[in-house]
Amino acid sequence: MVLTGADILIGRLEERMVEKARIVEPGRIKVGVDLGTAYLVVTVLDEKDQPLAGAMTFAQVVRDGIVVDYWGAVEGVRALKEEIERKTGLQLRRAATAIPPGTGEATHKSHAYVVETAGLEVTAVVDEPTAANRVLGVDNGAVVDIGGGTTGVAVFSGGEVVYVADEPTGGTHITLVLAGRYGLSFLEAEKMKLDPGRRREVLAAAGPVIEKMGTIVREHLRRAGTTVEAVYLVGGTSCLEGVEDIIARVTGLPVYKPRNPLLVTPLGIAMCSRP
């Protein structure tokens, strides 16, 4: 499958995230807030789900899907909201947000409280795989969200979620491995992980962690009890070049990665919002 539609949307969002022009009379808008382990992302779409604006920032306010720094999360989201409003002239009033699959009511409430305290009325709280699939449109396959703290697996059959799981292995574990191996601080190791020029070093050091992610995916696909045609990677850690090859080797399935996997779920969250 060629993820043409998803890649076009992601490309448009990337362009809008760096543009400085103000938006004139955009009509009703849809806003998504993604509270990730490594990044906070706010996205804005028009009524036809076309990107208008977006902003993101590195933040360690969520761990394994749980908000561990409430006020840090609130201030981060509020700052992104105000940045978009200054850049575009839009007024952001309502938004959707998302939670990892299989998390409970407490996580649902905490994510919603963060968004509300940041000044946005919450119109929907959806699970992350469902949000991602609003962009990808997977009918029969698995959406695998490799974030900072966890690897989430959602199996779709006939376009509907039939199995979900989430396990605590993600990009943070890769960063910790790099920090230990090279004697770096966490932030220094994070920069190394994101440096395209050091891709081979990163994959060599973090290979066992990525293989563990592949094993997590393989075992949950086995437990799902349904035929999975392919795996679709989303989430910030999926941005690492070469992750898809390791996951494909471990699972024995075709693995597809859209352009900038980090932005898939934030886009889908906004699609789930109500103007």
C-alpha cells in the first residue's frame, strides 16, 4: 500500500507549522492536542480536515501514558495554543485529545483536565490508534504506535478496532541505552538519537531494544486471533530510519511508514474534534 493520502496531509501540516502568514476567515476549525511522552503537539484543521496550523515542543510531562507533571503539561499546551494564535490570528477554543489504548478512566480524566486548564473546551477524548487510523485509513492491518514511553498495537479488521495493547518500551529506552553506552546525559543522548548522521551508531546500540519492540508487536498480533496483512508505524520513535526494517524482520510482515510518523496521531486527533 502506498500511503499517498496520509503523506500529502502530513506534508501540508509540516508546511503550516513553519509558515508565519495569518489565516483570514478560515471558517470553523478543528483542534487536536497530543500529550506525548517526548512531545506536546497542537494541530489545527479546517472543516474538511485540511491542515491550517500546528506547533510542537519537547516536554517530559507524560510517562507511559500517564501525566506526571500536570502543570508542566498545562503550561506547555497553553504556550503552543498561544503560539498558533499569534501566528495565525485564529482563536482556539475547543479541542480533542487522545489516550493510549487500554488505559483507564483516570488517564482519560487527567488528559482532559490538562487541555481544559490550558484554556480549551474538550470536545472528545479518543484512543490514539483510532485517531491515527483517521489519517491512515487501514482496513485490515495493525497500527503500531512507537512513542517515547510505550509501544501500542491496534489491530483493525474491516476498519474497526478488534484488539489493542500497550507495553512500556519506547524511545526513552533507546535514549537511556545511548546515554549508558556513550556516557551522555539524557538530553545529549536524545540529540544523538535524532541526529541523522549517527543513524548507524544508534541502530547498532539500540538494535536489541528495537527488536524487543518487534517481539512485542509479533506476540500481540498472534494474540489478536485475526489475519493481519501489514503493519503501519506511527509515533515519534518510528521516525528513526531503519526501525521499519527491524520490525519487518521480527514480525515477518510488510511494514509501512508514512512521512513523519510523529504527526500522524496529532492529525487524527484533530480530525476527531468537533468545530
